[in-house]
Amino acid sequence: MRLLVFRSAIPFAYLAFGLGLLAISLLAIWLIVRAVRRRPHRRTSFVLPVVLLLAVALTIAANLREDALLDPNPILASPSDLLGTWRDGSALLELRSDSSYRCNVPPNDRALCGTPTEGGRWRRDGDFVVILEGSEHQQVKLRVIRYANVLHLTDEQDDPDMWSGHLGFHR
């Protein structure tokens, strides 16, 4: 169903998307009315409009479901909710209670935490941002989100509309 989810940072893209769904729905209704008025009725003339209406309904349902599953500002009970080992594919990020971290990324792989094997210090910045500061003082910002009741550390963006949709690390 994620294939039907629409996300964009383009101005007025959601308006255009909504108007497109409305236009498809109106076309389907017009085709149904035309098929009902036609004598004799052919069942095949109802197939396309019904498929179009089902596609619009599935797209709307997928987008509503995605919005319900995503919490971009989760409330953490305590800072210890972030401690432990996080996974993003084969990459591992370990956040320790002494504010140190260790990031292990297999060769020829990419992860949000930086270079293939790196350690350093981590800290929270506000309620939803985790900053990883490596040995060469390079910083990586990760955002804490909740998706389907699972905490994730994903790429931090100043504008939520610019988020790639990649969920990143999870436990």
C-alpha cells in the first residue's frame, strides 16, 4: 500500500493531487451514468469506472493509514528510551548510557550514522533530535519519530515536507 502514498515538497502538490483524484472520480461517475443510460446495458461498460473508483478509494485509504501510523513528534517517557542497539538494514548504531555511541556499517554500504566504523559522543537536542558527534567533530543529526508504534531514528530535515520517507534505524 505504500506505493499509493503520495508525499511531496512541491508547493501546491497536494492540491493538484487532490484535484486529480476528484477529476478521476468525476470521470468514473460520468462513465457510470453514461453506461446506465445506454440501452441495452453491457456489463463491460461498468468495469473501467468501477476500477477507477476503487483506485481512488484505495489511494485515499493508503494515505489516511500512513498519516495515522506516523508520529513525527513522539513523546519519550525517559531519555533511556533511546539507549540500546538500533538497526538500519545491516548497519548497527549503539547508543550507550555514558553518552558514547558506536556505528558499524558494512563496507560499500551507507547508513545515516556516518562512516563505516565510527564512534563518538551523542546527545539530544530538544525533544526529537539526536546529534552524533564523531571523532573529527563532524555532526550527524537524526530525528526521533514513531511509525506503527516503533521508535525510529531517521534523517533530520528542517522542513518535514523534504523528508525522504526512509524510516532509518529502529530497534
